[in-house]
Amino acid sequence: MIVVAKIGSSSLTDESGHIDDACIRKLCAEVAEVRGAGRQVVIVTSGAIAAGQPALGLDSARPTKVTTLQAISAVGQSRLMRAYDRALADHDLIGGQVLLSPLDLIDHNQYGRARKTMRRLLELGVVPVVNENDAVADDEIRMGDNDRLAALVAQLVGADLLVLLTDTAGLHTGDPRLVEGASLIEEVVEVDHELEALAGRRGTARGSGGMLTKLQAAKMASWSGVRTVIAAAARADVLVDAVAGVPGVGTVVRAHGRRLPARKLWIAFAVGSSGTVVVDDGARRALVERNTSLLPAGVVRVEGAFAAGDAVEIATADGTVVAKGLVRHPSSQVEQWRGRRTADLPADMPREVVHRDDLVVL
């Protein structure tokens, strides 16, 4: 059994942004216990930026300039790994730093190399400690938060369980900080728009995500066949109990019957849509029932402006989104070609609006 445990900045640092060594020691002690029971564990950690700020004499307010965040993460990452190395060594475990970018998880060749490296680390008995490569990440194509990264890593290593450790006990019927009597939702069969609306927004200034990003990451993991537990990092034996399936440990999100590859997970859940392509019912049936590419003949209209390679939603005339994909042509070209048969299109250009290899039916 392979377990991916993700912990966020809000759980790893104190109010001033300094690394909370006690929290890391607690996590690593639980990792050791899980390892002792014969499971393999991968840690996905946030905290590099939060750890780098006090080292540079910066206050706890998170900067907004990308180059500043990149520089801070370069300073903080080594300090973060130093804390993990010490805590893992207390249990005779060796940590291995792995810094990933989206390209490593969506490009076929890069994905293969990343998977081989991760598998070899696990074979050698190493505990991989994964973070996004913030110091060089392009703001145009990055994870945005480590919850999504953790879901993609779970898919990468073929994990059985993803545990998202946060500063709350899981998803509640209301924000427990604001709603008296809000109760824990112990199990989620499928993540839908109603649950996402319930999840709200990010919780603390030191974190980049919140319950919503955790729920979206759980949805990503679910669609790759991985069960997810969202639970409080501060809870005693939280990782051990999540692996053991102890009731009430947090919010459990069941694995979906359908399993998407990493590239399609990225398209479906991690890339923002730049526009919408509205299709007729014939095109909808072809996409949903026959897994075809989207051709211009089925396009009714184009909403928004997008470039070739951007992600777009594919919707019916009543606004129902049926798929998402990466377009092969800019919006102006799609608008010009809409409704036209393939035989009437230029022979020297791709005929598809969205190729089926770049399309996910939702």
C-alpha cells in the first residue's frame, strides 16, 4: 500500500511564518509508524515560501510579486528540508527531496522519468518529500497549490490513499469558525458543485489554498481511483488512523469508478478555462457516447477569447458543461469554421477543434 500525505503551510508554520518543528516531528513520527506497518509513504509538503520569509526578515504578509515568491522559496526550501531530514532521521528514515513542475506530470516523457525516480526512491526505502519547484515555476503554468500537486503525485505513484492534512477536521456542513453547530461530513461519495460551494475559500494568510482546493484535489484523486481523507494535522495519530480507516478521522472521499491518466486529470481539474465552445446535440452525443474529437461541424457558437492550446469548456445550448479540453485553434478561427464540414476546411491545418487526446468528458 502506498500512502501520499500532504501537509500545508498553515499547519507547518506558526503565526510569524517560522517552521513549526514540533509539527514536522509529529508528522514524521506517524510516517515512521505507517512505514513500520509495511506501507510506503510519500510526503507532499508546502512551507518553503512561508519558511523563507522570516529568514529574509520579511513580515508574515504573503508577497504577491512572482519573482519575489520564487526567490523566497529558494531560501526557504533548504530550511524546510533540513527540518524534515532531522525529524526523519530520529526514526532511522532517509528523506529525499523531489521538486516537481506541472510539465513533469503532463508531458509523457517527463512523466515517465518522474515515475521511475519516485518508484526507485520507494524501492530504496526513502521517504520522498515532494514540493512544487516554486523557484523556477512559470506563473503561466504551475500547480497553484500543493493540494492539486498531491493528487497528481498520488496518481503518479499509484497510491491507494491520499491524506490531505490541514488546520480543520475536514469538510463541515458550514464553516466551523463562523457557524455554531457545524458538523463534520464523514463521507463523500462524489464531489459536486453543491459541495464545492459549501467548501468556501482559503483559510489563513500563510496558506495558498483552503478547503475548496482540498475538495477539488480529492475529486482529482477520486477520478484516478485513489481514496482521499481530509483531516486535521494536529489530531493525534491522524495519519495512522486515516490509513487504518478509523471512523471520524476526517472527511473520506471515495474513489471514482473511472480512472483518468495524469494529463487528462490536469486538463479536467487543474487548468483554468479561457472560454466556452457551445455544441449541438449531435456533437454532444459523439463526444459523450463515442469518445470522438470535437469537429467544427458540431460547433454552434464561441464564447470568450482564447488562443490555440488554451483550455475551454464544451457546453450544450442550455449551458450544461459536458467536456473540457485544449483547443487546437484560436477563438477567431473556431468562430470562422463553426458549422462547416471537414471536407470544406483547409487540408494543411488540423481539422479538430479539440482532439480526443486533449479532451475529458465530464
